[in-house]
Amino acid sequence: MARQRGHDRWIGRIVRALFALWAEGTRRRRLGHQAGRRKNVSHPQQIIPHGHVLRYTLRERLVHWIAGVSYVYLLGTGLAFWSPWLFWLAAALGGAQVSRTLHSWAGLIFVGAVWYMYVMWAPQMKHTDDDRRWWKALKYYSTNQDEKMPPAGRYNAGQKFLFWGFFWCSLLLLLSGVFLWAPQYFAWHSLLAMRIAVLVHASAALFTIGLFMIHLYMGIFAERGAFGSVIRGDVSIAFAKRYHPTWYKEIVGESSSPRK
Ligand code: HEM
């Protein structure tokens, strides 16, 4: 009983900490906008020797990999709970008990990382008219006819879709996950509420799995050179010109339009 109360107190603290983090992020973003400041401004110093351009700072890469590693762990343990056919994954990831306990904590780490991505990247992920044209030209993208695509900024419309997909799904996963973790903490908990939470949790997770598979394919196989950018931080100038021409022009100062 005392152990249960301690557990409940921890969950209460976590929920409060997440709200505090959210409020702080919103406050900082508002202050940043008021001061006319932009994070990650495109500037000529991003051009580095040997024909390369800095694409991701160390902080961006660290946050990305915290999200990546925690997501893979969540995926493995989550699939193990989803189907008896995949329960062997839990055994491989430390056993049923360890997987059940760490799944929730890894979830908090993942949501924290996605939240930090939101703070870093949300202003650059706004949809624009170019993005609408990009979706219309998707058939050229899928057949590698990049020269027929409308020029993309730092992120193309597909990358923005992935970002927002992960962002909204992580919120749904957090809300349903905290409830499933400790339903007794919520006065209104019931069997129906549990069923709804399971449905929301599983649907949001399945949607992220679809996004994740496309992300892996694009990042590792389709856009040659992209993977190095989340490891070393840079891409070749040829890569920047081919996939993100507007971003490249902003860096070298050829574009007067604001960064998208
Ligand atoms: C664990 C395996 C992962 C790999 C191999 C991977 C790979 C990559 C690569 C290569 C890029 C750079 C793309 C570019 O700038 O052209 C990237 C960017 C990005 N990744 Fe991942 N990633 C992984 C996991 C994740 C997860 C779990 C998330 C979910 C939050 C995520 C979210 C993002 C976002 C939002 C970007 C920037 C926009 C974009 O390129 O789509 N990644 N990742």
C-alpha cells in the first residue's frame, strides 16, 4: 500500500514536471518571437571545408538520437505486449517485468525528446504554399525526378508531415500511456476508459510505425548522404542543392525570403 502511494506520488510529480516543461517551452518560444530572434538561423558560417554544409548542430543530433533510441526500445517492448507472437522481443529486451517497467520510463524520455524537437524545430515546420505544391508533385519525388520538384527549404513537406505526425501521436501516447500506467490515479477510471485508452495508444503507435518505416527508408536508402547528417552533422553541398535548394540559397545569402 505504502509502495503504491509512493508510486502514485512519482506519477503525479512526472505529470507536473511535464506541464512545467511545456509551459517553459511555450514561454521561451514567445519571448524568442517577441525579440525577433530565430533559433538555428541560416548563415554563411554553416559552409564548412571540403564542400560540406552544417545541417544539424550537436544539440539537434543528440535530441534526435535520444528520440530514436527510446523509440526503438518502445517499439520492441510495445510489440511484445501487443501480440503473443512477438513476446520473444520482451525476453530479448530484459524479460517481461523489466520491459513492462522500462516501457513507461522510455515513453517519458521519448516524449521529452519529441517535445524538445518541437521547441527547436516547430517554427521551421510550418506549412507553406511551396509545401502544397510539393505534395502535388509527389509522383516526381517518388520517381527520383528531383529537378521537377518545387524547391524545398530546410525541410520538405514530407519531413514536416513526419514531424507533426510524431508530435501529435506522442501527445496521444503520453495521455493514454500515463492513464494505462496508473489508472487508479484518475478518479474517473473505468473499464470503458481503459478500453478507449488502449485503442488510442495502439492506434497512435501504429501510425508512428508507418511514419518510422518511411523515415528509415528515406533517411538511409532514398536520400543518399542524409544519414551522415544526423551522425556527423553535415551534408555535401551537392546534397543541399539537390534536396533543399531554398535552404542552401538562404545559407549562401542568395535568398531574401524568410527561412521555411
Ligand atoms: C532510430 C532510427 C532513426 C534513423 C536511422 C533516423 C534517421 C534520420 C535522418 C537520416 C535524418 C536526416 C534527414 C534529412 O535531414 O534529410 C533524420 C531527421 C529527423 N528525424 Fe530521424 N531517424 C530515426 C529515428 C527517428 C525518430 C524515432 C523520430 C521521431 C521523433 C525521428 C524524427 C526525425 C525528425 C523530426 C527529423 C527532421 C526532419 C526529417 O528529416 O524528417 N527520427 N532522421
